[in-house]
Amino acid sequence: MKYMIGYLARLLFVVFGLLVFQAGLLAHTDEYLDAEGGVHGGMMRMSGPYHLELVVSDGKALVWVMDHGNQPQRTQGAQGQLVLFQDNGRVVLDLDPHGESAMQAMDSRILATGSPRAMLTLSMRGQPPIQVRFAELSKPEDQHAGHHDHAH
């Protein structure tokens, strides 16, 4: 009986741990990050141990690097490349460290957009490269935009 109680306790511990781990993963889906919005007003994505926020304005692209608690991470010594997919084509940009926790590219071909489409490759100092895609997810309320005044 003593062994059975120990076994059940270990089993409950493992099941509880898996449920907590799975809930943590679900909290960082692209849908969740889109709903929360970026700390700096941009689009947020997660890759490895990082939250990465992309902010695009005319002539400038910034990627803020944070941990899962949105605490800034040092970008000194980091290297990155950002590929922006714009209406006028693809723009490939090298990113340089900017400030304490961002990577930046300045280029006259960069066009401001509220929902950028991009691919980021980032190598933090001493770590293997990570890659993440930025693209606005379709939202259910947007599916019937412009179709409110007539019946289907």
C-alpha cells in the first residue's frame, strides 16, 4: 500500500507538471502575443528564450529583444538580418545593436506599416542563431469586414 501511495503521488506530480508546462506554452502563441501587443507598440513574436518586438517606420526598423517577462536583454555583440516583405518587393537589411536591448536598420527603402511581414534571423552573442517570422494573424472579426450591410 505504501508503494501504491508513492506511485500515485509521483504520477499526480508528473501530470500536474505537464499541465503547467503546456499552459505556459499556450500563453506564448502568436495569437496571444498579437492580442497583448508589443511593449513598444510593435508586433511581438517569441523564439527560444526571447520575446522579439518589431517596430517599422519610414526609413527605420527596430527589433527589441526581451526575455519572457519582457525584461530587456543586452544586444551588445549580437548580429541580425531582417527581410521585410513589402508591396514593392523584398528588402534585406543587416541589423546592428542599438541602445541596450534593440537591433536597428536604417534604410530609405523601409516603408512604415502597422502590420509588417518579415523574417528575422538573430544571433545573440555566444548563442546559435534563432529565426522568427512576423506576419499579422487574421482575426475573426476581420473576416467579414465590409460585409455588414447585406445578407449572405
